[in-house]
Amino acid sequence: MVCNLTTTYKIVILYVVFFLFCSCFNYKKHIDEHSDRDWSSIYVINSFDFFKTDDGQSIPYKDSLNIVYYHDVVLLIFPYSLVTYTMNTPGDKSTGEQKLTSHKIKQKYLIYNVKSKSGKWYDSINAVKPVVVRVDSILRQKALKGFPFFNSTNDTLISSLYSRPGNVFQEKHTYKVKKDDSYCDSIFYYFNNDLKTIPFSYSKDLDSLRNSKVFKIKMIYNPIPKGKYAFPVPERQFNFQFQKVDIPNKNEIYLFIKDFERSYKSESKRKNE
């Protein structure tokens, strides 16, 4: 019996290709199924209008992060800019002593289990040796955990408005007593029932009172005429908002979280032995 090697090789290659295709398809399907059932992801962005008290110069500031939830694991992704400059060479017509050569957006990561007070800080997702950190201190600094957005004893409801498009409910509040200039003149809370399942919260008290989820807060500071300062201060706003988004780099994040789950279970097992 003569065996046709060419035909045999073709059959083997087709089997390999088919196997790889099915593996990739099933792997993606596995991730997608978990995404629909167990995952949630939000994008948080905060913006502030500051000003210098010596000359009144406006200083706008923005900060953002992504938060991914998977079972008992929380992953915070902090973007930052990596800027590289080089010194100008003699004869270079560019103005200044330095010139921008690259500008990249990088990410740092904090991952932790909700049952633990500590987490792991990664300077990049491929970092080999993460730093163990206290979760609460970073959440207070980066995610404004514990910030008093709402004070039931000092807040007064001024008006409310329901917007059918988007299922958004809005409330306008003010303070009974403004103890200092850090207190805004009016504050707006925006609620959305569709976001109730998101673990993130600006104010658990408000979420509970309205049986909804505060997803946006706008603080307004009225203009200050010249007198208190040597210059007039225009109206300023502090805005805090989150929105539900797709998981960024889903496959990479999935593997990263699963690896953390395995190491967390292993470390917990050793501690209990």
C-alpha cells in the first residue's frame, strides 16, 4: 500500500489549524460569557477648576481611572503620561533648551480582593515584582473613597428633575451653613437606576436614600467679585462622574486577574496552614 505523504501532511495541517481555531474561539467565548455574567467595568473622570490666590490664574485639572470588577477582585487602572525630552544640539533652530521626543500613555495597576486590606501595585501589567500596599490609602487618594459628598444634616434639597432620556434623575442641593470657601454654593446629584449594580459609590447614603446610584456630581462655586482677593474670581466647577464601559484590553485583563486569583488563593492557603 502506497501512502501519499503530501495528502497526509495536508490533512494533519488542516486538523492543527481547525484545533487552534476552535481553541481560540472557545477561549474568547469563555471570556465573553464571564464578561456578561460576572464582570463590570467603569471609567471615572474628575475635573476641577482651581485658581492661584496670588494672581487669580486659572488652573484646570483632570484625573481619570478605569475600575474593573470580577467576583471578589477589583482592578484599578491609572493612566499617566510618559514624556521624553532631549537637549537641543548646537545649531538646532528649535526654541528652548529641550525638545519633546515622545509622549506615551502608560498605565499603573492596583489589584486586590475585597476581603483583604492590602493589594498589589504594578508599575506595568508585566511587572514581575509588585509592591504590596494598603488599599484604603490609595482609594481615598485616587478614587475619593470616604469624601463627604453628601451631609444629611447640612444639605438642603432645592429642586429635582427627572429626564426620561437616559433614565436620569437630578437633584439640586445647597448647604445650610458654608463654613469656609471649600464649600460650594450649589451641588447637583445625578442618579441612574440602571447603574445600581455597580459596586462603585460616591455616596452610599444617597444611593440608599434614593434607591438608585449617584453617577455624577457637579459642584458650582459662584463668581467672587474683586475685594476678597485682589482680582475677581470667575465661576468654577468641580465635576465627578463615572460611566459604564467595555473592559479595556479584555483578554489581557482577564489573564491578569485570573493570575492574581490563583496567587491570592495560594497565599491565603499558606497563611491558614
